[in-house]
Amino acid sequence: MSNTITNRKSNKKFMVLSAIAIIMIVDAHAQNALGLFAGLIPFNSFFIPLFVFISGYFNKVDSKTDLTEYIRKKEKTLLVPYFGFAFTGVLLSLILSVIKTGRFPKITLEVFLGYFMDSFTLGAPVTIIFPIWFVIVLFVMLAVYAAIKKPLAKKWNSIAALIIFAVLSTAVVWCVKNFEVPQLFLLPLKCIFLMPYLELGIIYREKLEAPLSKISSGGNIILLAALLLINFIRMMYLPDAMDVSFSGIDTMDGFSSPFIVTPLISSAVGILFWVTVAGMFGSAVYENKVVNYISENTFWIMALHFFFFNLFNCILMFINAHIIPLCDFDAAFMCETEWYRWEPIIQFRLVYLLLGVICPLLVKLLYDRIKLKLKSSSGARKTVKKA
């Protein structure tokens, strides 16, 4: 995410991979409008591990790392924007609630404290920005990983570390499948569950990227076909085809497969598949300004796309009530949940997808211009004072 922005411009493949990953997240929340290979590699089977993998690829910690400076940088690139979006999200949620119900919700001390509790456990204070739960987890993972690796850097073995993290991740899956997890434990469990993919990103950078880049186009096509076949066989073998996915990492549920190793296998297959796709076909858009802008602003898209889905629903509700009745529009249900999507035809899902990607980018563009204008005005005032 934002901690990898400066590196993406010099690594075009991962620039494309980041853009693909965030579009997949929006697409999943738009009910698979595009569904890129989602029939065989469901988005929920790998896309959060893919983001961790990308962060791991750019993450560098050794014996010389200054932990204080390292964590301070992560605070600036992850925590500061997180709390900015969290505060904004609460305000936006209240505004949407007023639009939907016509009244301002009652904010008690208990509700107010709940916002803080949910920020550090579920990862987001309100549903309208729930996708940013990943940011808190990523910050804690990076900080813990750096604290562990720095003193052990000279003896660090990435393969051994990956095996240990994979065992712990699998143990977490077993734990949440067999016990009810208190909300306070969600953050550490999510960090442990996702830690293997951080190390996998490092291993890919240090050991796998060079040899894999030498594979011919034909070899890559065979690899992609093999990965699709692997998942096809797994879907046939599992009790339900969608058991290959896990849809509720934010609350650590949705692990429907009877095999606790399923998330590891599914994530590895999905990550390798899309890394290969980005390497094979991404060169066509390496210099594309739109793709660059998407990859550089994944945080904004992740934080705001759900809000724009709901704002669009509110506009539809107004049209339905005051202009023209919309076929099968369920206003009552829309007011009850942030997950409502109007679907007069299945292709209408694309409208939500486009809104979820384009609108946050327009907000970011406006934010950048205002910030630049304020900076220029401030600089002009200082020049006048000196004169």
C-alpha cells in the first residue's frame, strides 16, 4: 500500500500487480462485476495475502535497520492516513445515516468508545470504511517483524522463517475454526495468520524473481494453466467449490474448508498466478498514467470505494422516491445495510466497480490540487514577509 508507493515507479511489474489487487477488492465488493478468473481462483482466496506479499517484497530489514526510524516511517505512511480516514469515515457514516433515515443517530459515550475499540480490533470504526482494517494489521505486522528480525538478521533464514510462520498461520486457522475468538484477540490472530506472506514476498525478491523471470512465454503459459488446473481439482475435491476461499479475515471467520492448510495453498496459488500474469502481460501498461495513478493510490481506493457505493445508493433512493420508480429497488433493505447493491441487470455491477475506482481517485486528485495550492500560497506569504 502507501508504504510501497515510492518503489512502485521503479518496479513496473509490482505497479501493475498493486493496481490489479485493488481492482479485485473493489470488484469483489461490487459482486464480481469483472470476476477475473474468479471462477477458478476466487478473489477471497488470496487478495489480502497478495497485498501482504507486495508489502513484503518492498520491506527491507537487516542488522543495521534503525527500528525507531523504521517504525516512525510506517506511522507516517500507514497510521497517520489510517486515522485520517477513520475520522472521516465516522463523519461520512453519520451523514449517510441522516440521508437514509432522516434523523441524526444518537452518539453515546458507549458508542464513541466503541469506535476506538473497533479501530484496534476489527480494524475500522464503521462499516463504511471497513476495508481499511488491513492497514492496522499491516502496521503491527511490519513493526513486529522488524523487531524480531533485526537482532537475528545475521542468522536469519527466510525459508525456516516461512515454515515457522506457515505453521503458526495454520494453527490460527485451526483455532478460529474450533473456538469462539474474543474481539480483543482479533488483531494478533490476523497478524499471525498473514505473516507467512510477508516473508514470502521477501523470498520472492531475493530468491525466486530472477529465475522465474527467465522462464519463456510458453513456460509461463504452462505455469498459469497448471495453477488453474490445481485449483480446479481442489474445487472438485472439496465439499463445496468455494471452500478454497476464506471471506472474513477482518473478523477471522469464513474458513469453510475442512482442511486447515487450505488458506495457505489457495493464497500461494493465487499470488503466483497473478504475479506471473503481471510479469507476462503487464508491460503493455507499464507507462500508462491511469494504471500508475491507481497503483499509487490504493489506500484511497480501499478506504473510500465502499462510501461511494453507498452514496450512489442514496442517489438511487432519491430517484426512486421522487423522480421515477426503479425496478426492484429495495429502499427499506438499502437503509438497513451498507452491503446493498441495486442490480436491475447483472451488467449493472460494472457501475459500482467504476464508481469505486474512479471516485476515490477524483477525490485524491482534488486533495492533491488543494494541498499544492495551499503550499504555494504559504510559500508566497513567506516570500512577501521576507521582502
